[in-house]
Amino acid sequence: MVKSMKILIENATILTMNSQKPFVQNGYLFIDKGIIVTYGEGAPPIELEFADYVINESFAVVLPGFVVGMGNILHYLFQFNDYNDNLSNAISTLTRLELETLLEVSFASLAFHGATSVVTLVKEANEKIVQALAEASSNSWTRARFVLPASLIHTVNDYEYLKKTLLKGVKDQDAMARKMISMALLLESKDDLAKLSKELIDVVNEDRTYVYVDSEVFEKALPIAREINNVILLNPRNQIASPCIYTSIDSWRAGCGIMSYETGFLNPKRSLSILYSVCKDAYATVNVLSHTNSLNNKIGTSSIRESEQADIIVLSFREPPYGPLPISNKTVVHAISNAFYTVKTAIVGGEIVLDNGLHLFVGEEKIKKAGTIINELSKKMLESSK
């Protein structure tokens, strides 16, 4: 069970993504029981100095953690392997525990780039994959949402089975209490929508499950579409509605999030670099991953403010390769938008996940084990191809 700590960050610059106080230089931030209790400029009040853990570093920048998606984490795991095109066969040779180990390391790798929430498409909803995904994300303490195509769910029983399988993979009750794991549905076509029964919609609404719906499908759909409570529109074509997500950077409009189906976009550094190359606006680029993706997906921390849950990252610009950097609003935002940063600390749900280059939930032993599994898998796949 994860133990909640009182965490004090001081002598840091805070990029709040909060319009009321967007930039705090040489400030402090205090976290208790997973919640941002207070923050401000200057030295912290003396009573906060007795925190369980104190981060005090010059050239440090604090901001909400990046929310990334909607690529398939399984494809991300195997993206540079020769057998990525034969993914189902590769996964079938792995045990659930082996797959879980590989996924834990993948989720950890995203944390090293600043991702605190991952929204991932799950196209194969068998028990081994769903359970391994849930256990890997909770074991690595990554806030994760698993988006299942509605074509995989035809009845209430299908929905309940997948939900129970997902929850079965979460061993830590704290992970459940802090909503580290969630499930969502994806409606890509009118056929998907037409097959949804009133009974299933009622269950989805009761669970407050989010449903990602293509905007054209939603606009032209039967009246039953209007009965879905928690809709997140994909690629709105006309009037911008909230919440909304674009899956193509070229068509993106301000106010909506961006979550490409391209696997590489799960890596925040790649997302930032590509988005900045298209929109040419440094602040808008950072704002998407650190604010609007969270706001529109209803996940993670959309801004640093009192009483907000603490999913935040601390970036260091003290040393090469990205420092020392003179800290100002402009220099920080431009550095981040160009993916020029080092993640010193990642905090998810008020728990320190990454600190000083070490992942505290996925250690060296797990990483070595993952390397062994990959090597053995490569040998099996090579032999089967002969």
C-alpha cells in the first residue's frame, strides 16, 4: 500500500496553467494526502518546513504533468521491434506476468519524459491483455485510461466482464481510491452507436464512464446518442464543443486537446516537438499537454491550484544537456515546447513516482527482467519465422 506523504517544493518556478496566477517565480508548493494544499511566491510558511519530503533545487520548474494518448501502449512497447507487424503472435507467446513486466517498464519510460496520465487505445480486449495493462499501470503508479472500441462490447455482460477484468488487475486499493485506473468507450461509426442498447447506455451512465465519439457520428446519430451523459467529442468540424479532442494536429483548434492514434505521440517529447513545429506557438504547445488534454479528457491535473489533485512534474534546467538556463516565463516555455528538459521529479496522486533519475515503483531489477524477456521473445520470433 502506498503511503501518502507531505511534500514541500521550494525555491522553484511554478508554471501553473492557471490564468489567475500563471507564473510564480522563486515560489513554493505544498502537497498533503495527494492534494495541492497551497502554493505561492517566496519562502514557504515555517510550519510547512516539517514536510516528510522536501525538494529544494535552483533552476527547477514545476507544472502539471503531461497527459498523453491515444495510441496503443502495446504498439509503443514493441514499436522498434521487427515483429511489431505481428503483434498478436508476439503477445501470445508471453505469459501474463511477462507482458505485465514489459508494460510496467513502458509506463515508467513515459514518466521519464513527463507523462503522468496515459490514455491508451486497447484493440484486443482479451483477459490476459486487459489484466496485464491494469496491473502494470497501477504497479508503476501511472494514471491510465483504457479506451475500448464499442465494437468489442455488444451487451451489458460484455461491458461488465471487461470492467471486472480491469479491476481484477489492480491489487493496490489506494490506486482504486485515487482513481488511477479508468475505462472508456470509443464510438467510431454509426454502426457502433446503433448497436448500443438503452440498457448498456444506462449502465455506462451510472458508472460515469466516458465515451469518445466521432463528432460527425454524434451529430448525425439517432436520438439515442443524446442519452449518453459523458461524451468526449473527437474532431469537431463546426462549432467547438467541450470536452473535445482532435486526433490530427493539422485540424486542431485551441481549447481542445490533441491525442493522436500514432503510437509515438505517447512520448511527450515527440508530441511537444511535432505540435510546436505545426502551431509555432510555444505556450500553446505546452498548454495542450499540461492543461487542455487534462481538461478535455477529465483526467489528471489541468492546473496548479489549491485543492487540485497533485499530478505534477518538476523539470530541471540546472545542468547540461538543457541547462543552466536563465529562468523566465519565455525561456521555460520555449525550452519545454522544443522538448529541451530533464524530468527531475514526477508526482502522481501526491506520490513521488520519479526522483533524481530513479523510478521508485519500477526498479533496476524489473528493468533487467524486461530485457531478458525481450531477448527471449526475439529468439522465439526469429525461430518461428524460419
